[in-house]
Amino acid sequence: MFKSFIKTPEIEFLCAEEDYGVIPEPYPSRKLLPEWYKALPPKVDGKQKLKNSTIKRCPPFLDAMSIGWIIPLAGDVEITSNDDVSGVTYTWTFYKNLIENHSYTQISSDKVPHPELPKPPMKFINHWMIRVPKGYSVLFVPPLNRPDYRFTCMSGLVDVDGYFEYVNFPFLFNIPNYTGIIRAGTPLVQAIPYKRDVAIKKHKCNKLSDKDNEVLSKTRRKLQSHESHYRDTIWERK
């Protein structure tokens, strides 16, 4: 008798032959835990006291940083900005484009200007194509809980299962009077795949029922009796 197996969904990153082994590869987001987070003790001042936990013991914070994959910058980019970041210039020695400009009209109108003006909209050129199983989309966001102070990529959701093409990452530069290099390998976005047919698309709003209040009261009592109730009894390690 043959055993049947369910194939685990897989995301695949593809690049041009000349780039393979040359440009930094995407990697699981859980490998990009910030040094400040790694150094943070579980308890404030290391003291075992009630309500003394640091964010190191907060599973939702860790899960947000761990989900999906990080797509890094392909090559070094030198960037210079003026005093109000309305002018940003860039250069590189990499053999392919790394940044391109967008026009202001793509993000702003005369009626309602974009709140980040006069920063010019630009985009990082991504040299990794993505393949996912049918029915999957990918959400691209700035790396969660570890922002890069120099630039902010805009979020986007792409049905990459039907769009076999490179997805680039629009961004705004943040620092005035800046001259410096953004190094190859710098994290640009966090790519989070999700299955469209299991996404919640309906909603309703209501008041708490008597049963809801009973459950809520019990949850609060459990939290009062055990500080790490969520972490130790509910949370599933990702």
C-alpha cells in the first residue's frame, strides 16, 4: 500500500544566469534579527519580577520579524541628498541598474499632495524573480520591526503566481544632507506569501455576548496568575 504525501508549498527565487552566485540571495526573515534585539535580556535588569518582561519575551513581535523572506540589495549604491531631500542623486559600479526614478505625479496630485513631498519617489531594481504555487500572492513590506532609517520602501501586494516578471520596490529616501553608501545585501523588503482562497474577505461588527465576556474574564484571570500565559500555553513556535 502506497502512502500519499502532501507536497509542502515552496517559494522559489530566480535570477539571471550572470547574476547567480554574484548577487546576495534572499533568505528567511528569521535570520535578520537585529543585534539590539539579540542583546536584550528577557527581564528588565535581569530581575525576576512580575510584569518585568522585555519585548524579548513578546512572541507577536518576534513572529512579525520571522515570517517570510528578506530580499536584499544587489550591489553597493552611493547616495547623496540635499538639505530637504528634494534632490537625491545616486551612482554605482554594478553592471545593472539598481535604482530608477519615478515622477511626483505617480504618488501625488495638486488636489491632495503626498505627505512625504518634496522627497522624490524612486525604486530599487530587484534582480530576483519569484515563483509561488497557483493561488498564492506575495505581500512586500519594509522589514517589520527593524526599519532602515535611511530609506522606506512602499508596501505592495502582487499576485506573483500569474505575473512572471521582476517586482521592483518603490521607496523614499529619508535623510537630508546625506552622502554615503548603501551596501549590497542591505535588506530592502520582507516578502510574505499567502494563499488567497483562505484569506478572510468578510467582516462584521458586534457587541460582546455573555459568553464572550466569560471567555475574556477567564483569559484575564489566567494572565494574572501566569505572566507568560500567551507565550507558554497559546503561542506556537513558527
